Amino acid sequence: MTKINVKNTEITIISVEERDYISLTDMANAKGSESRAADIIKNWIRTRYTLEFLGTWEQINNPDFKVVEFDHFKMQAGLPSFVLSVSEWIEKTNAIGIIVRKGKYGGTYAS
């Protein structure tokens, strides 16, 4: 685990299976209180632009990415009724570019 300082905010970087992941939770905490970090990330992941970016990254870097599931999410993105958690994204699409960790150093991380 490493920490970098960005605009007076410590951001955690962890390594998992030879890939570095930066803490989205730390970045979200900088925008609001710690209790709101999960809400900030949930709102971020449900936007069309975010899903298109994540899906493109996965298609380039992850041969096991489930494109059909991605297309389903992409079609629903932006609708008021669309809700998506990071865990659901990972589980349904077999994503590797974003991970969720529990416990010490827990949070949401992106590669």
C-alpha cells in the first residue's frame, strides 16, 4: 500500500495481482463527508459516460469481460430508475478494472 498526496488529500494506492488500484473512496471523501463517499461513487457509476469509459477499458484490458451484460447496463444508464452498485458491475460483467475491498484499507478502487 502506498499513499500519494493530491491537493492536500491522501489517496491510497494498492497493488492486486500486479495491477495498481487507486482509491475512489479517498477521492470521494475529499468531495464530501466519509458517509457520503459511497453515495458519490454510486451516482458516478450509474452515468452513461462512466459506464462507457469502464466498458471500453474492460474490453481493452480484460479478455473475460462480459460485453452482453455491459450492453444491458449501457442501455439503461442515465434513466432515472437505473441503479447500479460497483459490486453488481463487477459480478455481472466480470470486471477487473474496479474492485471493492472490505475491512482495513477497505473501499472502492480503480485501475
